[in-house]
Amino acid sequence: MNKRDRIKTIFLYGVFICYILLLIKILFLSRVSHLEHRSINIIPFYSIIEYIHGSSPNIKAFAFGNVVGNIVIFIPLGTYLPLFKNDKRLIANWLVIFIVSLFVEIIQGLLGIGASDIDDIILNCSGGLIGILGYKFLWFILGNERKVHTTITILSAAGLPFVLYYLLMIKMRFWISLFYRQEIRILEWRKITGFNGNEEYLTYSSFHYLDIFIKDIQYKVSSYNHGFSISFAP
């Protein structure tokens, strides 16, 4: 491997690491944990069909984002796997994507974050398959591994700013949500107690009470979005 190829390889691994960090943020760190109210669905296409038949525009918009998002976020994984692995077989790489998606859903179920849904696995695997087929298509068109490597490097360079942007955006949204949450706590405390003094005099126990109040609101919002139901095949 010459110096130029080594630089391309290091760059690709760097982009891949950024992508993995983005996945971790999206799938784990940007969600609220509800250990006492887990949502599990093991009926294939149940959630997708529910989304399709949803009458509310808000639910349909949420459904579209959920379906497309679960597909799109796994496309890069399907592209990078055959690029980095010696085993280029479709089924072998697709199996890895299935295992990763299954692991994500299990962790989400155990930690009570998001919803453990077999439809998410189906959508993730669909996205991974698109990525694998994209790699196969480049190989078919270019007919040379080095050219495929170079093409994916160029595409990765083009996509890196978006990955970094969303990494930063999610982090900013996290801190903004913390600030907004603090403001809600103060406003609700004023409403409940009629307190009109300086916020610095509010006690820890007061905030603890409001934490419980806000978690209850978060649970109601999440239950509206996900249903908090356990579905079993009839």
C-alpha cells in the first residue's frame, strides 16, 4: 500500500468512526429512558401499517420520518462493511447489519429508550441492503477495487460535513433541551407555589418535585408517539 492509498484508508476509517458516533447519538444518547414503560413490538410490519393508516397529519409526518430515517441511517454501514471486510458476500455483510440492528433494539428495550420494534430491524436491514447493493453496483460499473475505494472516499468527503453538522446539531439540541427543561421547572414552580423571588433560592427538593412532574409529561408525550404497548403475533 503506497502513501496515497494509506491516507485514503485512514480518512475512510475516520469518516466511519464519525458515522458510528452519529449512530450512537441518534439511537441511544438523544432519547429519554422509561424503564417502567417499555414499548415492544414483535409483529412484522405492524408499526408500519399503523403509521400508514394514521389519520393525524402529525402522526403521518412522524411515521414518514421514522420509516425513512431507519432506512437511511444504515445505508452507509452497508457500504462500508464490504469495503473494509475481506468477505464481500452480500449475505455475510447483511447478517452483520442484522446483528447490529438486533443488538440496538435489545439495548433500547433493556434501557427503556425509544421502542424495541421488529419493524425497525426490517427497515435497518433494508437500508443496509441498499448500501451493500450500492457497493456492488460501483464494483460492477468500475470493475476495480481501487477505483471503488477512490469513489467511496470522494463520496465520504462530500458527506463528512453533513455527518459533523448533525453530530454538532444533536449535541446542541441536547443542551438546548436541558436549558428549556430548566426554564419549565422554574415556570411550573412559580405557577404551583406563586413564588416570585429569585430562582437561585429555589431548593433542591423543589426541583426534584418538578423533575417528577416533567418526567410524567415526557412519558405522556412518548406514549402518544409509541403507544407503549407490547404486541404479540396472534
